[in-house]
Amino acid sequence: MSRVHVPIAFTRIDRWVIGGFVVFAAASAALLYLSEAMVAPPRPRLSESKRPMIGLALRENDGVLRVSTATGPAAEAGLRQGDRITAIDGAATRSLPAVADLVAGSTDGQVLKIEARRDPAGGDETVILSDVTVVVRDVSPADLGLAFEEVSFRNADGLTLRGWYLPPPAEGAGPAPAIAYGHGNATDRRQWLPVAVAVHEAGFAQLLFDFTGRGESDGEVISLGVHEAGDLRAALDALAARPEVDPLRLALGGRSMGAAAALFLAADDARVKAVVLDSPYADLAKLVDHTIAGYHIPPVLLGPLLRKIAGWRAHYVPASVRPIEAIRKVKAPILLFHGDQDTLIPYDDALAIKAAAGGPLTLVTLTGLDHNSPRPSSYEERIVSFLEQSLPPARRTP
């Protein structure tokens, strides 16, 4: 019986072919995944946001949890603003994340036994024991005790954008300042809710909406800040048209993609008098290359093709998307937050944006935090202080 001997050279070629195929397959899969992430990442919808809630908005300060707002089940059970939460179901409670996790793991109709302390003016401390019933329902500002309207308005392309309008406090004197908020690429209008109560109490009207292709708004794709700037412009138009809003005291807020959009709009819309940014990128092309490199693929292999596909699908030119250039034209004061452990958008982007700023900019480093880490309790305090200083009431002539 004869044997066939395969030449060594052929075996090496065979390995090269297989290796090349593996690299090609991996690169193709990465290209498909990243292009989808750029133009159509997972789309949360408010209509699918049912969650357990008890109607408590809490603030944490030095290990003390205090009720900022009590509505729905919590209010019905006797809790009210100013109460200090000390225990839930017999276990001492000291942090917001612990309470959030406990409520999130509850079921509809479950009763939580909440112990609180109340300090009445001029009286002794009172112990409050409340049986609070968990309810499961769609997320809304009402969970925080905030009045709101479901609103819709059109952008320049004729697409309908949907969101919540939160009016200023009724006791305010004269037209109120207002802020429009732009969320991140894989989120929706709910991203601003943790800040909304404090901003409302500071006297602001607020418009929280879903960008094109996000949440409940029209459209199927995103552009990571370019077309979204037009959505923010339409939001400012909607705010300025309200009689209770002062059109001379308008602000923008944004996170990640929404922060980039806010920069693009603030660069050419003089109505913007203050800007709150959280983790914007400096240069989209560089961000794409950084993301590709995270998959251990040389950016030179996929970067140009990925940008071309994303630009074709979403009708823009990614290579021209550079917030670092837009910020040179922004004259309104800017408050910039960025985590120094951000693995999605490097902290160096914040440093570059600060260096390029054409107007006043305050950088707040979120020490130890990643891109999507929960923000500290000081976050909302810094935002409110900045907005109040940047948009003071108009001086009245005697």
C-alpha cells in the first residue's frame, strides 16, 4: 500500500489560508457589530419600562438617606419630605444603591416595612413605621412627585420627537429658565430623571425627550450627535414657545452622544446660555479607532470602512464629526463631567475638550467612575449650582 506525503510548503500555505479566513471572519463580525452599534444600538422604549416602585425620591448625605419627595404608595403610607430612612424590612439602610436594588427585586403588591425618623420643628424626634406597597408600572416623572406633560414636536426633517415637559414650580415669580436634555446613544429621556427633582426645585422648566431613532421618537438610526443637534434645536424651540419659560434663559444638558449634540448646537445657537456636559467624545474618528483597538484589531483595517458604512446608513460624514472643533465656538459657560476610569470615551477626551474651549469651562473629574457608572450625590448639586449662577433672574428696573 502506497502512502501520499503532503509537502511541508503546502501545509504552511494551508495554515495561512485558514488563519486568514479566521482573521477575515473575526474582522467581518466585528465590523457588523460595530456598525450596528454606531447607527442602531439596542433601543430602550418607555412603553417597555415597567418596573417596581414605591414613590420615594431619596438623597444621600454622609450615610443619611432623606426623603426629597414622597408620592404614590410612600405618601399613602405616611412618609413625607424630610423623613430619614433608617431601615427597610428590619435591615439598616445606608445607601441609595442598596434601596434601589431592594425595590428593583420586589414584586407587584409586595409590602416593604420602612422605618424612618422625623424631626418636627420644635418637637422631639418621631419614629415612623410605614407599610409601603410596591407597584409595578411604567417609569414617569410622577414617580418622583413631579408634574409633567407628554409632549411631541417635530424636528427640521419632519420627524416626530416625543418626551416629557416638566413645568417650573408654580410658585415661581415670572418666566422661568429652562433646560433641554439630550441622552446617550443607548438610552432615552429617562437618563436625566435622577437630576430632575433638584433642577425642578431650583425653579427650572425641563424638556426630556427621545432623540430620533431612540425611545418612542420617529426614525430608525442615530448619528452620534450630528443630526441629534437638530433635535435639540427643535426642543429649544418648543421650550421658548411656552409662556412660562424665559426665552433668554435657556440651557442644554447632554450625556455622551447627547453631550456632543449639545456642543454642536451651542456652537451656533446664541439662545444657549449654559451647557451641562457629561462624557462627550472629542473626535468621532478617533473614538471609532479606539473602540476597534479594544477588540485587538488594527483600526487601519476596519476604521475607514466602518465609518463609511455608518455614514451611508445614517446620512452623515463621521470623519467630520469633531466636538473638539465645535467647542471653540461656544461662548456660553460649560460644566463638564467625565469619569477618570471611562473605558468607552477616554478621560483624555475631556482634557482635550477643556484645552480647546473657547469660553469658560469647569471640568469635574468623576474619580474612579466609568462611562455608565451611577453618578455621586454631588452631581446634581454641582449642576444646580452651575445653572443658578449661569442663568440668574433678569434684573428689574425700579
